[in-house]
Amino acid sequence: MDTAPPPTRTVAPVVRLPVARRPVVQRITLPSLASFGGADSLALGAITLFLTAFGLLMVLSSSSVEAGVAGNPYGDFTTQAIAAFVGAGAMLALATRLPTALLPRIAPLAFLASVVLQLLTALTPLGTNIGGNQNWIRIAGVSLQPSEFVKVTLVLTLASFFSRRPGERLGLKGLLPVFALAALGVGSVYLGGDLGTTLILTLIVAAAVWFGQVRLPVLIVPTGLAIAALAVFAQANGSRTNRLAAWQHGCTDLLGTCWQTTQAEWALANGGLTGVGIGNSVSKWFWLPEADNDFIAAVIGEETGLIGLVVLLACFVAMAVVLLRIATRTQDRFTRAAAGMALAWLVGQAFANIAVVVGVAPVFGVPLPFVSAGGSSLIANLVVVGCVMALADRPVASAAPQSLVSPDHPAARGRAAGAR
């Protein structure tokens, strides 16, 4: 009997279903607010970033007309935006990652490098003369103003000096290194013809000896010599002499020496209380020279009115308060001197700029920090703020506790024996 073969079972082919791949997730870890320091550091950074953003807006408004004639109405704004991006990145990086112990070591070398670059700018054909000042140099297609970095490095170098040499113990002989550094920095900038930056550097040195706690009687003779030297510098150029005379005796040459200040006053008057609106300035249409730079405060007053100028002044007053808190609350000599010099530089230069615009001071040409057009100036301002933010919460190296008991006392010998 034949048996039939068992029926074969048909097996369906195995089909592998596609498995969804897990997406690659890139995580970017942002630093916490605590990494930027305490309340003073955060307040200083917030004020600085607000002024920088406001400055970008006003540079776009004040420079668009002249830049448009040159072919690109956004050209100057783009350059300023790149500088703001680089400077703000440097400020935040310095505030969170700067090893502050290295600053006193590298500051003198950085100062010498900046002075050498400034001398190359002022004394060689590498420098570019703009408006009678030879303070710009072009490197790899980028225009730099080395005098701005002389300010930064001078602040750090003088702070390093007073961190090692308590100012209250110094006499004239002990202050000779300070005067030598000041003469080197101020002299290199003055050789380029920039009286405004020379005055700001002198203000930085004055703040250094003040916050370095040098005794006032020691400063009588140096202060007199500095005032006399500045008076000579101010009279050494014909245009400066004319501007000083116009400020002292009143403007009569409205089409010449007094043109810039007169146009600034008219711009402020046109702005009134609330301004004509951002972008609607009349003075920027080739009436006001340096509308996006030294006289940008006039455009701010015209477009935002008295209210805008008051807000701007309030920001710099707030910055002064924060920097003064940092300088007075710390026990670290380096931090106190650096914060004090940054206060004199940034806030002092801001009020000097506005004083020129409103006619309270003669025209000597200094930009408005964080606001005026100028990449080198903006980057230098942001770098010094980043250094101060890093120093604001710097721990103070405390000395080892000393025993109140003499080593020769029997009790001290007993403790030493017990420790062994």
C-alpha cells in the first residue's frame, strides 16, 4: 500500500520591514547665568549689550545716506555689525572663561605690542591719515585703530602694577614706572595727532593712581605737569587752537570752524522732546559732519528727542554705578584698579562726547562708547567690559592664618609634639 507523501507546507517569504532610524540630535549647552558672575557682572553685561544693540540701530540710521551715495547704504552698518558680533563674543568668552591669574602676566607684553603697532601707524607709511589724525593701519584688508587697544592694555598693565605695589606706600620715586608707562602710551598716540584719545588716556592714568590709593600730596607735582603738557598739546595745532578760541569766545565763523557744532545744536533743537522718529533725521543728509561717529549723539537727539538722550545718559550713569560697586566692594587690588580705570574710560568718554555735542566742551573728537561707528573702538570697549566681568567675582588670595601663640611658648611646643 503506497503512502502518499505528506503535504508540503508553503512558508511565506520573510519580508524585513524598514526600521526607523533614530534621528541624530545635536545638543548645544549654553553657559548658565551663574557662570557670568554675580549681580554686578550680569548688570554690567546687560547694560553693555543694550548700548551695543542701540548703537547698531543708530549707526544704520545715521550712516545710510552717505553710505548709499558710496554704493551700499548698509555698508557701514554691516561693518559695525561684524565688529559687534566679534566684540560681544569676546566679551562673553572673557567673562566666563578668562583665567584672571594670567592677566597680570600678559598685560605688559600686550601693552608693548599695542604701542609698537601704534608707533608703526603714526610714524610709517603703513598708517592712514583721516581728518588730520594718522591713527589707522590696514592689516590683511582690515582697518584697525591701534590707539583703542593701547587703552585696553594700559588699563590692565597699570592694574597689574598696583596689584603688586600698594599705592598708599608709594612716593614719587615709586610711581616712576607708572609715569613711564603713561608717557609711552600717551606719547605714541599723540604722535598720530589724536588729541581726543590722548585726553582719554590721561584720564585713565588719573583713575589708576586714584583707585590705586596713591596719597594726594604725592600727586600735586605730577598733576601740575600733566595739565601744563596738555595745554601745550592743545595749542600745538592750528585747527585745535581755532576750536578752543571758538568755544571760549563764542562761534562767529558759522560756515567754517563752528559749522559742526552749529549743525549739532540745530539737530538737537529739531528733535525737541520726543524726536522726529528713527530714520527721519535731517542733519544726516550731508549737513552734520561725522554724523555716525563723533556726533552721533546729535542724530540720537534729533530722532529720539530729549527722552532718548536722557535714556542714553541713564544707561551710562547705571554703568558708572555698577563699575563703582565692583571697584569699591572688592578686596583685590587688580580688580579695583581695572574697574576704576574702565569707569573713567567708558563713562568719562561718553560724557565728554555728549558735552562736545551740546557745546559744553570744545570739539576734540572722541567717539561715543558702544554707540558710535568704529569697529576697533567697539571691540576694545567690549573686551575691557569682559575683563571687568571676569574680575568682578575674582577670589582674593588670603594669607595663611597666623597662630596667636608664639612658637617658643610651651603650649605651642606641646601641640607640635601631639601632632607628631
